[in-house]
Amino acid sequence: MSCSEHIVPLVFCAQVASSFFDTALQMVVKERCTTNSTDPDSEQKSITNFYMTFNMINKFITIVPALILAKVGDRGYRKVPIMVPLVGYFVSRALLLLDIVLEWPLKVLFAVPVIHGLCGGFASYWAGVMALVSLRTSDEKRSLHIMRTELVFGIAGFIGSLASGHLFNLYTVDLKHGVLLSGLSVLLYFLCLVYAIFILRVGHFTALGDEQERRENVEIINQDARDTINIILLFVGGILYDIAVAGGVEMLAAYVLKDPLNWGATMVGYGNAFGSILFITSFIGVKVFTRCSFRDESMIMIGMVSFASGIYFMAYVTTTPMYFLARSLTLFALIPMPTIRSLLSKQVKGTSYGFTFVMLQLSFKVSSLVTTPIYTKIYQSTLDTFPGFVFILSSTFTVLSMIPISIVGCRSSRHRGYESIQGN
């Protein structure tokens, strides 16, 4: 069994646990804010303010620990950037469970992103997973293998989200709403940690990821200069697209809880599950586009157009069927990020995969430290006039992110032309 196959059970279990936690947190925050608010607008402002602070703490604290873990991973200890964040997941998710059981103030939950971030957070965890997958795949098949890992991630999210709404509502006289759901999340993270420590094997990697490094010695153009420019362009495109997606989705979590949608726990679970279906449709898209010989840059553009159209339509959603129709337009929206990671891996050495991937994740977090409060304040200021305006803003950022990706595509086409002449 290859390392990419070994990582699949871990990715699946961790994402189910994450789905349980996300729904539990969303509903706990709604219940607490509803209790302390006098009108719907103040409730929405309380919810968005909580998530703004929660997300900014997580994004800021993660930076240094994730960089350290990435360096450790690139020195050969590939399990460390995965295991340490899992410890943070386990402890921080247990804090939500205690908060529900002991009825602590909502502000106590700000310790969740602190604990999570100090252990590297998602930036370290996912960068570690991507590094393992990239090291065991060739340049030609890397996009497909990375997208396959994203597919497992998405299927797990679909299953977890679908069940989470129902599990949240299960309670007895002795158990409050959310105790069972949050407890299952903690248990699953514990199992993930045990799996990572005792079962996950990373092996000794060969230089599959360094094929491009060997080719550099025989190319007639300045490879280093081309790679540096492409890396910068890919980072810019990825950052702009992440701003669009993260900003839109963060506001969507609050948007569905207000009128006219006014979702409860079950519909929140269904909505999150439908979002996870996009991992499946995006994987199918990559599979088909790869067989049709589409280049990575072209697949990224298709995904960006898909998200831009869907999130634009979301601005005018007033009913639940319209919501699901808008989400269905984004069926290829998850293609860009894994494909950008694949392109980046082809520009650097295999020994730098962990650092490159974690720098990409951290660049998303640093940029969102600015954009998250901006999105939040814009959403709050347009609640009474046009609350969907933030989704139009996300669509605009998506269109802007297409520009650097287009430039990468043009540069790559020109370089392929040089290689063809050289070969002749």
C-alpha cells in the first residue's frame, strides 16, 4: 500500500469529525446569540462578529507554528506536520464539548482557535497531506492524485454534514443539544491521532517529485527565472481566489440563518453536505478534462468561472430551492486550488514541497486577516438593503484571480514551444 493510500482513512475520518464540529459550533453560536439578541439584525451582527474574531485568531496564531512544522516535515519527518495539528484538533474540539455541557460563556470558545492554531492548524495539516501525495506521484498525474485526495475529503464532508444536523438534535434529559454531535467529533479526532501515530506510514521517498529539477540542467532557457515568476503568479491567483471563496462562504454561514431562509440544524447539515458534493463533481471534472488533454491552467479557469457564476447568483437567493440551484452552478469550484498546488509542486524541488504548500496556506490566512473584517462589516452594513452584495464582491475577486492564471498559461505555452523546437 502506497503512502497516498495510507493517508486516505485519516483524511476521511478527520473530515467527518470536522463536519460534526462545524455544524455543532454553528448551531451553538446561533442559540447563544439568539438568546442574547433583541432583533434579527442584532443576532446576525453577533453571529458575524463572533466568527470574524474566531477566524482571525485562528489565522494569525497559525503562522509561526505552521512554518516550523513545515521545516520539520521537509527534513524528513513527514508525519510531524500531520500529527501535531491533530493533537490541536482533538483538544480544541473537546473544549466545545465542555462548553456545551458546562454552559460556559460563548467567549470561552475563542480558546478553540488559539489551541488549534498553536498546533499548526489546518494550514500545517493539509500542507503535510499534500506533500505526502505529491512526493509519490509523477508530474503528469499529480493533479489527478491531489484532486482524488480532495475527493475523499469531500465525500467525508458530505457524509458528516448530512448526518450532523440530525445528530445535533438528538438529546435526552441528561444530554443537551449538540453534546452527542460534539462528543462524536472528539472521539473521531482521537481515532485519527491514534492512526497517525501507530498506523500511518510515510516510507522513504525517492525523487519522484524532483523530475523537473533534473530537467533543468538541459533546458536552453532560464528555468529559475521562469519558475520564480510562475510561482509568484500562482500565489497571486490562489490568494485572490481564496479571498473570493473564503469571504463568500464565511458570510454564507450567517446568511442561511436569517430570513428569508432561516435554516435550522437539519437544513444547515443538508446545506453543508450539498457543498461537499462539489468535491465529487470537481473530481469528475478533473478526470474528464485530463482525459481530454486539458492543461492545468485551463482546468483552473473552468473552476473559477464555475464559482464566479454560482456565487453571483447567490446574491439574489431568497428561497431554499434557489440556494441549491446557486450552489449547483459552482460544481467545478473546487478544481482551482488542488490544481494550483499541483502546478506549484512542478516549480520547486521535492524537498521543498512542505514549505511551499504551507506558505500557500499561510498566504491565504494572512490576506484574510484583512479581508475577513472587511467582508463582515460590508455584510453588516448591507443587512437592511442588499445582504447579498458580499457575494457579488466574491464574484469580482474570482474574475480578478483569472488574470494571473491566464498569464501562467501563456508563459507555459511559450515555453512548451521552445522545448518542441529544442527536441526537433
